Amino acid sequence: MREVRIPLSGAEELHLTWDVVQHSVRIRYRRESDLVVDVFRERVTVLTIERHETGPVVAVEYRAEGCSGRARVRTRPAFALTDVLLQT
């Protein structure tokens, strides 16, 4: 298991963990002592950082039987999570 903790401000932190063997990713976002977002995805095929005008975006692509999904985490100008699962 690998992890990275990214401080976004004095009160905010993005915590990513991933397991290459199990093909899984967990995204946690904390504001002060509150866990605001906790997302776990299995069968991950891509974990990458994309460059955008507003700043880096964490992108996760994953598959399930008959479905494919993509989660994107933006940290600037404010935290936002988009997660889309579509039938294939």
C-alpha cells in the first residue's frame, strides 16, 4: 500500500492511498478534524495527475462488470469531487 498526504491549507488535507496489487484507491478529504469525503474504488485501471489551468486534478479510472467509471478530484480554487459510473 502506498500513500500521500497533501496539505491544501492550514485546515485542509487530501489523503490518497493506493494498492497496486489489489487495484484499489481511497480518497479522503479532511477539513480541520472532520472527514468530509471518503471514497474507495476497486478495479482501478488508471491513477494520474492531470494539469489544468486552476491546478492539478487527481484522476482515477475504474471498471466493474458492465460498467466503467472516472473520479476526478480538484483542489483549487476549492475542493470538488466528480465521480461518474456508466454502463458499457
